Amino acid sequence: MIRNIILPLALLFLSSFSAFGQKQTSIIAPGAKVEKLADGFSFTEGPAVDKKGNIYFTDQPNDKILKWSTDGKLTTFMENTGRANGLYFDKDGNLLSCSDMDNELWSIEQDGNHTVLITDFEGKKLNGPNDLWVHPKGGIYFTDPLYKRDYWTRSPEMQQAGQYVYYLSPDRKTLVKVATDLVQPNGIIGTPDGKRLYVADIGANKTYVYAILPDGSLWNKSLFTSLGSDGMTIDSKGNIYLTGKGVTVFNPQGEKIEHIPVDAGWTANVCFGGRDMKTLFITASENLYSIKMNVKGVR
């Protein structure tokens, strides 16, 4: 009788141990450490990955977009970028830029020629497009917080009634507000299936998740975690990466699963890249860093 009880209990223990071990598998590659790839910038931001795995990022105070290639070479992709901040590639391979010299949204071709997609909202200047994400159907979500820039030649006072999240339709003809109750929206990322959008309210130190409706509008806002973020990214497992003091990673349920310390005063943004999409690139203060991961990013 005792033997009949002990055996099931032992099997239960082994099963629980196995499940626990799987749950605790690190998202960071074995033995991997944060590596400094390049330094000497004024302030790095906005990393974005192209179809080949190359990383583009900005040095906003110096008005440059730089490229870190898959073979480890650093080049200048573009100067006079309109003070590019957040970046993201669209499905046609154009680099979209939150360019806040004149508070605009740009589309940049590989030869450096650009088209201004957004110049204002309802006849008034935006606060300063900051970060963006492209929906699989082509619509563009972007945050518009106010950070007064010393390079502005216009009045630094806010012309919009608040700091909002906007949506630009896939045909790029209609711009609407989709989130108006945040203190200071900043980082933004969506899921590859286009069903959920994560927005960091850095002003309230919280991150929210929304359901995305077919027309691009948002509903069912819910708290994802009580931590804000500058930039954000997502991996193939649905984990969400927040920045600020290093990189903090949460699973899709909003549970903290990892923290990656970064030796810099401020960690601004993150993006997966590389040929296998298993390297996390980190823009932090004057530097560009990377770390090898066990998980893949998504384009």
C-alpha cells in the first residue's frame, strides 16, 4: 500500500522538476555577455533590422543614421535625417523614421532619398514622433510625447492637446488618434500576428497592452506591467523587452523573466538582428551593445 503511494508521488515530483527546469531555461545564450560593439556617439537610439539582419540606429544629437552590418562593419547610412529617433522598416524595405526636427514621420529609401509622410495633425504640429511599429497590413502606429529639443527653431510649446498614440492607415492618407489617456507614451511594439499592441507610458511608469481591431483602432486596454520603457521589442516567444535601467524582459503574461544589466547611464532601445535573428542589439547612451540570445526576434 505504501509502495503504491510513493511511486505516484515520485513521478509527480519528477514531472514538476522537469517542468520547472523548462520554465527556467534562460533566454540568453549559454555564457553570453553584453558586448560593446561601438562607442563615441552622442546618444544612440531607434535600432531597426532589415530583411538581411543588418541593424540601423540613430545618433540623434549628431543627426545621423548608422548601419551595423551582419559582418560586423559600422558605416554611416545617412546624414541630415531630420533628427531621426525611432526607426522601423516597412514591408517594402523603406526605413521609417520619427524625425523630430520638424516633428515629422519620414520614409527613407536605400539611396537616402526620403518622403515626408506626416507633417502635422489637424493643422497643428505634432509634439515629436518618438517610436513606431508597422502593422502586418501596413498601418503605422507611433507615439508622440513632448521632449523639448534645444535644436528647435520654432516655439517649444505643445500645439496638440495632449501626448497621444497615432495610427496612419496603410494607404498613408488617414491619421487618427488611437490612445489619448496616457501621460507620456514612448516605446511601442506589436505582435507579429497584428492582434496586440504594447505601449509604454514612461510618464506613468507603466506599460499597457491593447487589442487591435480590424480598422486599426485599439480596445480593451489593460495593464501589462508596472514599469515604463523608452524603446521596446518582442521575441518569437512573445516576450516583451523594456529599456531604461538595462533591459528587463517579461513573458506574455507580464511576469518578469530576465534582467540584462548594461554598463551605461541610460538604455534607450533594443532590437533583434543578425543573420539568424538571435542577437539582441542595445542602444545605450554613447554606445551600441549586443548579446547573443537563445530566442529569435521577429521582423
